[in-house]
Amino acid sequence: PHSTLALKYICCFPSINRTTNFYSFIHFLFLFYVFLRSQKMEPKNMLSSPLKPYKYLLGTQILLRFLATTFTLASTWIILTSKQTVTIFGFEMDARYSYSSAFKFFAFANMIGCAFSVLSLFLASVLGHKGLVPKNSFYMFLHDLIVMAVLLAGCAAATAVGYVGKYGEMHSGWMPICEHVDKFCHKVTNSVMLSYFAVFFYLCLTIISANQSRQIQV
């Protein structure tokens, strides 16, 4: 508003009567000064505006890595504490994650995913303050892709064994066991679901990192 009013003064200045109040002239000088200041500040705003999308992407990356860390940690904790002992027809039946190689692989995959999520969270915070560097974005893309692949492999293995444990495989003579160890199966299901959420977070991170690394000149 001040800059617009100053322009009006500039356009009408030759027609101002000589008896114009001195304070009005001072006011005109002040508005003219404001107008010049606003003209000088416009290029700075134009230069700083492209940085806003990058700040939003950096905040999104940090949030997604924090969520991935939280979900993989929760998934690891649940699968490591999943155990149940029941008695069936006088026989004691013990269900633990360590009895299945697929569940052990799933647990280790989430441990690795959690550890590297914490590491990438700090790296993203440090590298983010240096601005957008396509080379760093490419390295983060490789990291996110590998972690996502490891987590997805663990989820796939646990899902396959969990399906057999819940529904069995009649053609092979494998009977379902979740009817007897329902608490154990419930914990495994929750752990796998949390890990799938972490896979989704890393899928989003992979897309963001790949998009930021497109500016690399080969």
C-alpha cells in the first residue's frame, strides 16, 4: 500500500501547489523511501521463494525417516517378544519366532532397517543444511532402495510362513496352528503389518530421493 501511494505522489508531484504543507512533503519523501526499499527487496524474495519447496521436501524426508525408525523398532520389539506355550492333549506346545528361519530373517531385517533408518535420519538432517546436492540425493536413493528391498524381503518371508500357520496347507499335510497359539499369531500379524508400513515409508523416500537426484549430469 505504501509503495502504491508513493507512485501516486511521484506521478502528481509537478502539479502540487507551492503552498503545500511542509509535513506533506516530508511524508512524500518517506513514502518514496519505502517504495525504493520495496523495489530492492523484491529480487531477494524471488530468490528465496524457490527454497521453500526444498525445505518442505526436507521436512517430509525427516518425518518419513522418523516414522520408518519408529515402525521398524516397534515391529522388531513385537516379533522378539512373540512367544506362547499351550498344552494340547497333554502335550506342551511352544511357539517362538526363533523356531522359524523365516521369522528370524524377518526380525533381523527389521533390526537392520531400524539401525539404518536412525543413521539416515541424522545424515538427512546434516546434508539438508548444505542445500540441494544431486550427488548426495543419489546416495540417499541407493540407501533407501536397499533398505526397502531388505524390509520387503523380510515381510514377504514372514507373510508366507504366517499364511501357512493360519490356514495350513492341506495338500502337504501342514495343519494350521493359529487356532491353538492365537496370541503368538496375533503378535506376528501386528509385527508384519508395522513392517509393511515401514516399507511404504521407504517407497515414498525412494521416490523423493530419485526425483531430487535427476539433476545429476552424466
